[in-house]
Amino acid sequence: MFILNALGDALAAAGSMGWEILWPLILGFALSGIIQAVVRTDRIMKLMHDDSPRAISVATGLGALSSSCSYAAVALARALFRKGASLSSAMAFEVASTNLVVELGLILAFVMGWQFTLAEFIGGPIMIILIALGFRLWMRGKILDAAREQADKGLAGSMEGHAAMDMSVQGNQGFWRRLFSKPGLTSVSQYFVMDWASVIRDIIIGLLIAGAFDAWVPKAWLQAIFLEGHPTLAFIIDPIIGPILAMVSFVCSVGNVPLAAVLWNGGISFGGVISFIFADLIIIPIIVIYRKYYGWKAALRITGIFYGAMVLAGWAVELLFTPLGLIPTNRHLSIVATTISWNYTTWLNIVFLLIAAFLLVVFIRSGSWSMLRMMSDAPEENSHGHSHT
């Protein structure tokens, strides 16, 4: 009976968190779909051939516009590398497409507060600069040649088909005319449904893990682990612990935000929770994909450089935010509601569920259902997606 009650508590907490974050997730993915459908990116890709500041900046901007789940972002980065982009630019794109995207900013603001969104969008570029410097120092010569040779083998990882699909609207019409045209709405629906399909597993796993943490792990334990009563030690240690917790949680993309909120309530430092959120690209399944894509030596260096950049970015953000008084003091984020009531969350969920239903109907009526079956196929095995003209 005790076990059933404990499971019930964890599932109830996970379900409550899911209800609380539903509408900002739908809004975020809808806005992301609009951006990906209408903003042209083909010309930008040609500017990523080296690791100059300009190329890294272009890659970062393109990544922020090309919202992806972590697995698709990793596959897209490998595709860019094979097409001639520098590895540094490809990795800048990869980081930006999961950490500097609209849906993550919205969910962070709604669940944890605007300060965390600001920290994400300040810390993200800091992390990208550190990664670019790390690659310039430690990813060159024979190891870079070996990584390119391995990448050119084209071994399949995960979400290869999703990464290869281009559903953007072409043509010379203005932004709004392209958006509200039939191909524009179809394209938005395709990105919306495909992005949801690619991250729904991670969101569910993230909610279940966060629910279990919230229901089962005493807050005193977390406070002890995160050294809450020792701010100087917490500042140093927590950003080192944060990415390690993310690595073993197996949760990526926006799915790690509910767990980040639980960790914040449990006493992790500001820099620690930011480094945890950044670490979606070094979870263990993705490290295995790096090995497939680039070989073990390169995979270990990529992981090490990413980890170091995440820790340093966490420290940098906290050092920057502390004197400005931007670090929140609320350690009691209301991520678990006791009951579902007729409040603004419920009404907004209803509105955005109707928007999601509309986009799903457009997706189905456009004959796009078969695209879901191709999401994990290697791009050589499918049609590379649909492009609207």
C-alpha cells in the first residue's frame, strides 16, 4: 500500500506539473513553427564554413530560429558539418537550437520566472563563445580530420529524418502573406506537430522524474547536497553538480525544466540550475550518438568541452546577476497544484488546446501523417521532407 501511495503521489505531481505548463508549451511550439516555416535560412548556412566570430554568430542566430529537440539538433549539426560548416559553427548551431529558442524561454519564464529566461539568453551566448574557444584549442589537426571522416560515413543516430526535413515556405511574398497562405499554415502545422512528436517522450520522462523528486526526495536532502547553508561553496560546487545530474537524468530539451524547478526549490544555486538546464546536449544517450557521428576520441572531447563551458557559464551568470540583484529569492515555486480549478491556467489551456487541435487537423488534412513515420529514418532512406513553393 505504501508503494502504491508513493507512486500515486509522484504521478499526481507529474500530472499537475504537466497541466501547469501545457499552455506555454503549446504557445512556444506554435511560435517556433511560425518562425521555422516563414524565415528563410538556406542562404545563411553558406556563411558557416569557418570558426570566425561572424560564422559563430550566424550559426547561433540560425540555431535560435531552427528550434529542434536535442536529438534533431545533434543530427542537424552533423549534417551542417558534412556540408562544409566548421565543427565549431555546427556546435554553436546545435547549442542555440535547443537553448536559445522561444519555447524554452517561455516555459522558463512561466514556471520559474523571467530571471531564469534572461539567464538562459545571456548564459547561452557565453557558453557558445567558450565552446568555440575550446574547439579552436582542442579540436583540430588529426582529431578533427578523424571526426570529419567518421561524420562522412553517415551513420544513423536519432531523429535523422526530422533533422533532414525542410518544410519552410519558399517564394517572394511578404512574411504575413506567406504565413497565412495555405502552404504557410500547412508548414506551421508540420513543424508544430513534428516538434511536439520529437520532444513528447522527453517531456513525459522529465515530468515523471520531476514528480518523483518532488514527492519522494526530502527537501532537506537536496539542501544538504546543494550546500544551501554555505553560499560560497554552493556557488562553486553546484554548477559542477548540475550538468552531472542532467547527464544521468536522460532528459533533454524543454523536458528538464520541471526538474530544474524542483532542484531550485531544493536549494541548488542559481548558477547550478542554469548549468543543469544547459546540459541537455550531454545526456548519456546523446554522448553515444556523438560517438557514432564523430568517433570516441572526438565524442569525449566534445562532451568535455561542453561540460566545461556549461560550468563556466553557470558561474559567469551568477557572478553577473548577483551584484545586479537579479537572482530570485523565491524557493517555493508553485509547480504542483493541489487541484485543477477554473483559474487562468485552465482557461488558457483550453484556448491553446483548441489552437493545437486546429494545427493537428491542418496537419492531417494536408496528408502529412506519413512524415511522423519518417522522423527517425536516415535521410538517405526518405524524401528529405517537403518544401513548399
